[in-house]
Amino acid sequence: MAAIVLNESNFEEEVLKSDVPVLVDFWASWCGPCKMLSPVVEEISEDADGFKVGKVNVDDEMDLASQFGISSIPCLIVFKNGEEAARSVGVIPKDQILALIGG
């Protein structure tokens, strides 16, 4: 399943009220490291089993970025039961991302 484009209108339903863990990628189109991480996140979303993946463009969704204290991107946050369970800033390999989700 492709990553879900998240915004203020669907974030609560797709992430905070989700019955499965959600990996959220906070990114921007001008961000070089984001461009490096994006294909990895997309690959994880295609193989997602028991969790889902969403993406937040911080330029389009400044309020969401502010709400979750995003000061550096790319920033990956794993939400479980509506709460932040894990966070990683910067480019990390696929196995570390999967460990965040499963951890």
C-alpha cells in the first residue's frame, strides 16, 4: 500500500485513532536527505504488514510540524495507540526504520 498523504484534516483519523502503528515521515521537497530517505519509506509502505505509513510535507502542513516539534527533517515518528512511540531524525537504513516500528 502506498504511503498516505497526511494533512490536518486526516491526521487524527489516520494516525491518532489508528488501530495499528503508523510510521509518519515529516519531509520537504527541497530537503536533500529527505529525497534520500523517501524511496526507503516508499518501499517500507509497499511491504507494510500490521502497520501503515504516512507522509507529512512540512511546508504544506506547518501546524502539524509545529505540533510535533519538528525542527529537523527528515523526521520519522512512530505512533502507537495515538501516542508517539519512537522518533528518528536524519537518514537511517531500512532495518533501523523497521526496528523503530517494531520496537
